Amino acid sequence: MRNGIRRIAWALVVLMGLSAQAFATPMVQQFLEAVTPQELVPGAEAFGVPREDGLVPAIRGGDTIGWVFLTSDFVPTTGYSGKPIHILAGLSPEAYLTGAKLIKHSEPIVLVGIPESEIRGVIDHYTGFDLRSVAGPRDTGDLEIVSGATVTIMVIDDSILRAGLKAARALGLDGFADPSASGPEKKIDLDAGLVTDWETLVGNGAIRRLMLDVGTINADFAALGDPRTEKTAETAAPDQAYVDVRTSLVSHPAIGRSLLGEAGWENLAARLEPGDHAIAVLGAGEWSFKGSGYVRGGIFDRFQLIQGEMSYRFRDRGHQRIGQIAAGGTPDFAEMDLFIIPAASGFDPAKSFRLQFLVSRAVGPIEKVFLTYDLGYELPSPYVREVPSDPVAQAEPAAAETDARDALWQRIWDTKRLQVIVLTAALVFLSGIFFFQAFATRNAQTFAILRNAYLVFTLVFVGWVANAQLSVVNILAVVNALFSDFQWNTFLMDPLIFILWFAVAAALLFWGRGAYCGWLCPFGALQELSNKIARRFRVPQVTLPWGLHERLWAVKYIIFLGLFGLSLYSLELAERFAEVEPFKTAIILKFARPLPFVLIALAFLLPGLFIERFYCRYVCPLGGGLAIPARLHMFRWLKRYKECGNPCQLCGKDCPVDAIHPTGEINPNECISCLNCQVLYQDHARCPVVIKTDKRRAKDAASVAALAAHAERPNLGHPNQLSNAR
């Protein structure tokens, strides 16, 4: 018995070891057949034997002229679908990306919305990319965003760049030395150095300069090969300074006191939090390193600080003008500014860094071409000291990758900050409508205006502007992720979708599915608004027999269960069949799709002109998926009279989606929480119960008034009283 247990345990250990080994094996070999060597490394004739780390040599004539890697072997590449976005890329010995190709993905917006050719076109732009020019993630403004695919593009950009940097470090390419190499480590020495003059600071390297004359700038723009740049060429003398910028690390006390003076240094020191540093940037040429973009957007878009894999763009909150330079012998400058580098950026003042400047030239009304120039800086030896490097435990790869993914979704949220604020405010307002529905629906005309305005907001902002249309594909992706490698940061990649799903989850507990379907679904809003317009033009409305209407309810549940079952077999296949949802065509892409998709969307919208919310009632798999848990909602907010349904049928006949049974009860699976029945519930002109109550109250009031009048003249009609009156 014991021997049998041991054998089973040993077998389990072997199987676990084999599975771990299989998991650790690079996947690049699985996808090499999908490409030819020259597609990724120009001139390559064959692939070599893959290395253990997943790098594949690209061979020509027996020599290695580059390497090929799969992004998923080096960094997590999970997109919003919950599945990896596999991209093969080529790398040159000079750390240039020589090519990139999308191999496999499951992104819903690409599968059923945006042509894959557009995504491939974006990836093609990485050919020739210098990895040494990029340190860490880039701002969204640097990316070529495809409308509706912001998250997918940012994930692709992040994975290509981070995987490329890791591959370059693994190969030990120039500029990518192993950070764990032993040797003395430099630390900033805050007690070193003396307060001195400008010439001394320039001589010892505490101040560094970048100077480009007009002739150089014109020649560099001409070298781009765009003849339009000649029309706006600089006309000043060729030897005149165009870019003339100097920088210095003024958070070092000796340098700061030298340039800012004692009072200026004390003011700066008071602003700096622990770990913060600051640089001074001084400009004397025709070109401004500040520009005017920061006035509008609060960000200095003409330069950034780069150190290793870290990049930092300065914002106006960390900026301060310098009144004057205290160091003797300082030349004149047109621009003198301080910029604070926060500790959270990871900046190390003892290590070399560079300021990368972006010089642009207009070639059209709204089109520009750009050049970049670097100003390198390293704190000179008088201000640093060397210390023996301590053995540093390597960070857990999983933790490092989690941090990188967290940084990505946080960057996406920061990009969409305004949209997040607007949507959150709208959700708070909608919650107020539901919590105080008796007050909101008191006046029918006011509520109609309020509801129509909210539907327009949902269609225009939530749908067409923010592209925050939920889909049954989201449900399938979440369920699929629960059965695989669930990571919250995957679902945080799209802020508005995440917020909406969070709101839907909360609403399912309080009000059922109607909060989303009736108020927050852009396609639902499009249906309702188009039906209202049709009614204005007196388009006849069709009322289906209750028996047929009740049986058609089941169609959307059948479609949802079919897609759900299909997703358990193949998520990619289920996502393609999810084209039964016209959301991508009508909302995300605003009908800018091939004709068959447009016709499908119109085919679902057209019946809605005659039967309000036809698609919502009978076809929508998302509505079916939300209705299943909606049965568990905890509260009953919609008020009813005991007379509702018997004998009164007014609410049932007036319900826009026929969600009220002839017997009077509301079907929570079909209710869209339009609150129309709550308007009728207190309508003094239409609701029979309210009218009857009003009549009774009026009669009672009249009786009370008569009694009061009689009390004032108690025996006016008595015979004795009448005789006395005579």
C-alpha cells in the first residue's frame, strides 16, 4: 500500500515537473512557420537553433545578422480578451527592431470590429525602431491609435517595447549591459562640492550644453526626404544658434546654491519631498524648449527625461521659473526654468540620464514632421562617491511583470481621466434618479425631458465618443478568464468598460438589468430615440399578440446560451458568432464597415421603428446574459397598486417593452427600468386609481367644507331661528 502511494506521489511530481518545464519552454518555435526569416530580419535566409531564453538567431551565409523573439516569451501580452497577443519581432545587433508581425490574438474589437489590417499597419511602424531611444512606456500621444482599439494598441506597444528591451539585455547589446553586473556603485554625495561660479560649473561638467545652429537644423530636416520641409526652412544665418539648451542637477546642494543663490536653494529644498530631485533647464536659442503646449494641457511636450528604462515628462505642477542665476559669469538666457523629478519616477541622480528634445516643423495646416536631439548628463565626480555594491536579490519576475502591467493600466486610466470623471458623474446622477424615483417621476413632462436627455448623452458620449459599449463578448471573456489565469489588471485596461461593468454588477443587486439596458446601453438608446423620431413622423406601431411576444422572449436566452457553450469550446469562434450584436457596427465604428455588416445592423434597427426596442426585447444576448443573475436582485423599487392588472391594464398597455403581464406583475427579466409605470403611478390625469383617490379626497374635502360652513351658522334653518330673525 505504501509503495503504491509512493509511486503515485512520484508520478505526480514527475508530471508537475514536466508541466512546469513545458510552461517554461519558449513558445516561439510554435509560430516560426507563420513567417519567413526575411520578413522579420531583412536579408536573413534561415532561422538558427532557438536559445533557451526564446531568442532565435536569424542566419545569412552562416552568420547571425539578427535575432527573432516572441513578445509573449518575454512579457505578459494579455489583451482585453484575457488571451495573449502574440507578436514576432526581429532585432538587430545595434538594438533596432527590424520587423514585427502580428501572429495570433483574440481581441474582440479586432475580431468583430476593426479590420486586422489596421492593427498590422500600426505594428509595421515599429520597423526601424531604436530601442535605445525609448525608455519605458510612451505617452498615448506618441502612439498611432486606431479608433476604437486604444487598449489593444497600448498593450501591443507596451509588449513590443518591453520585450524588445528584455531581449536586448539578454543579448548584452551595446547600451543594454546587465544591471546586475558587479562593481562599485555611485551614490550622490550631498556634502561634496563648493559654491562656485558659472565657468567652474561648466568646466567640471555640472552644466551640460546642447547647441545646434540653423544650418544643422535645416540640413537634418532636409535629410528626412520630405520636400515640404524646405518651404518653412529657417532663414537666419546658418551659424546662428537655433537650439541652445543647458541643464544642471540643481537638487545637489552645492550646484543648487551656486546657480540659485542661498534663498533660491532654500525655497527649492522646501518644495522637494524625500527622494525628489530637480534640474534647471536654460534656453538661449531661437527655439523654445517649453513651447506653449503646457499652458493648454499642463504637460511639457517638447522634451522628456530618459534614464535607462525610465522616462518622465514634466508637468506644470512640477515647474517653476527662475528669476536669475546667481553664479558669476552667467550668460543671458531667454528661458530659465526649474523642473522637479518626483521620487516615484525612479530617477537616480548618480546615474547618467539624458534630456530628449523634440523639434518640429510644420508641413501643412495641421501636419508636422519631427526631429529628436539628446542632451546627455552625468553628475561629475566631485559630487558623487563610489561605494561597494551590495548583493541585490533579484526581484521576482512575476512581481516585476505585475508592476509593469499595473503601470500600463494606470497610464491608460490617466489618459482617459476626463472621460472617467464624466461617466462617474453620470452614474451618480442616474443612481439619484433611481433612489429618489418618486420625486424624479412626479412630473411627466419634466421626466420625459430628463430621460431623453440622458439617452442622448448615452448614445453620443458613452457610445460614439467613449466607445464604452458593453458586449456579450465581455461576459464570455470574463468567464473564460475565471477558468484560466484570472488577473484583475487585464480588466482594468479599459477604464470606462470596467466602470460600467462595476456599475452593472451593483445595479443587478438593486434594480436588475434595467439600469444598464434602459439607460446606459448606447445601442438601446439608439433604438429608443429612433423609435421616438418614427412616432413623430406618425410611423404606425405594431403590437404583437401577448402569446407570440412572450415566446419571442426566449430567443435572446437561446442565443446567449449558444454563445456561452461555444465559448467553452473556442472563445475565438464564439467571438466571431457574437456578430449577432450590431454594437460594433452602429456604435464603435459608427457604421464605417463593409456593406454586409451595415445591412445587418440596419436589419436590427429597422423593426425598432415599428416595435419599440425590438432588438432588446427578442434578440440581444447581452440582455439575456444580464437577465439571468438579475432574478436575484434584492429590492422591489417599482410601486404597484392592488388594482394593477385587475381591473386596470393601463401600465401594461403603456409599457414600451411590454414587460408587464396582463395580470399586473412586472417581469424583472424584461423590465428596462424606464420608470414609465412610475410616472403613471402618480399621474392625476391618467391613472384610474389616482383619479379615484383624487375624487374621493375632493368629495371628502367638500363634505368637510360643508360641515365647517354649517358650524359657522349652526341653526340657520330652524323655524324658531327664522321667526326671531323676522
